[in-house]
Amino acid sequence: MLSTSNPCYRQSQIYNYYACPYAFNLSRKFSIKTTPAMEFGLLFEGYLFGFKDNVDQAGIEKGKLKKTIEKIKSHADFLRPYFISGESHVRNQYDDIDYSISGEFDYIGEAIVNGQNIRGIFDIKYTADINKIWESKEYKNDFLQAYVYPYIHLKLTGELLPFVYFVCENKYDQLLYKTYEFHMKISDMEWIERYIKMIHDDPINHPNINSCLNQGDYKNERCKYMEFCEFGRSLLSGNKIMNTEDLYHGVLL
């Protein structure tokens, strides 16, 4: 019988470990504030598949321009026919002996990808710029959902499904989207299992100070858990002795 005291890890928490193990630890204790970009994503997904019970549709829509709302709705209407049959907002959890892994699939079932009908697990992203944000991703950790969600489904059902991101750009009136398609192998599932076990077996979660100012899609943003991190806050605050001899002139005198 599994212990009820076993930790349960979410994909979004595991994602933080790569940059900073201490951020992973903080993500299990604290929730970050919802940003405007996240609100747009929640609206797009809600108009596309229906709003989840824990999403305050009216609260998110409040204060936003009518034309902005209509634009997001039109984007959802454009994309919806690509999802043929399946379930949305599917929560799953796999219980290992020492821990659990949970995740919520945006959609599982059949969808049209690159002109072909594919049965798989699908995740929706609503972004400002596909090229700047998504084409710069190059590490496995950048696409962690593509590993974790098929892993959970495989463990629960024995079926290894493809995973596809629908990355939708909100810049234009007519939706621009790109699909990132993953056909995972058993070796990929073995890798993510080893990675999760390594994280679980790390009792210290050391902070990585170098990552404090090297986060986000453009790798030049502060860690999103800076508000709660005593190490990062001590790095950015305090006193700095300035030496005028080290400063550039800027002009010739």
C-alpha cells in the first residue's frame, strides 16, 4: 500500500529543478502570481475547450478591452475544428512507491496535426512570438511536458502516445500557429523516470545563484521565485562600494 505521506510532484515543479534545485523546492511551497500573459492563455484555452471550474472567467475578462476578448475568441474558434474527438482538462496521477507524479492534459484524443489525424496528448500554448520564444528552446527540460505527460499515461495504461504542442501566436487578427510533434520512445520514458528519481533523491536542493538573473524565455529575467528566495534576494540587495576609477569617461575632455 502506498504511503499517503509520499510527495506529489507536478511537471511545472520538476521544470524548475534544471535551472535551480532550490527553486524547485520553493515551487512546492509557494504559488506565483498570475501574469497578464498567463491570463490571456487561460482565456484562450477556456474559449477553446471550456473553462475549468477553478478559473474565474469573469474576473479574468474584467478590465480587458472588448476587441481583445473578441480577438482571443476568434483565435479559439479558428483552432477548435482541429480537435476531432477526445477529452479536455484531464487530470491524471501516477503513484510510484516513493512519490507521485501528477499533471493535467489540455486535451487527449484525436486531432489534426500537419494534415494527419493523430491520437495523442496535446498541450495549448498562447504566446506573443513563436520564433523568439519557441525556436530558441533546445534542451529536454524546455519540453518537459512532452516527456512527463506521456510517461504518466504510459504508467497508467501501458499505452505510449505522441505528444504535440499547439503553439499559437496572438500577434495577428488571424491566428498563426505551429505544432511541435514528439513521438516518444521507451528510452525517453526511461530517461524521464531516472530524472524524476534523481530529483526525488536530492535531499538538499542547493540554490544555483547563477540562475537568479538568467531565467525566462529570453534568459535575461529574474527567477520567478525571487520573492521567496533568501539567497537570490541577498545577491541583489545589500551595499556596493563604487570606485570612480573603474567608471568609463564616456566623453573626451
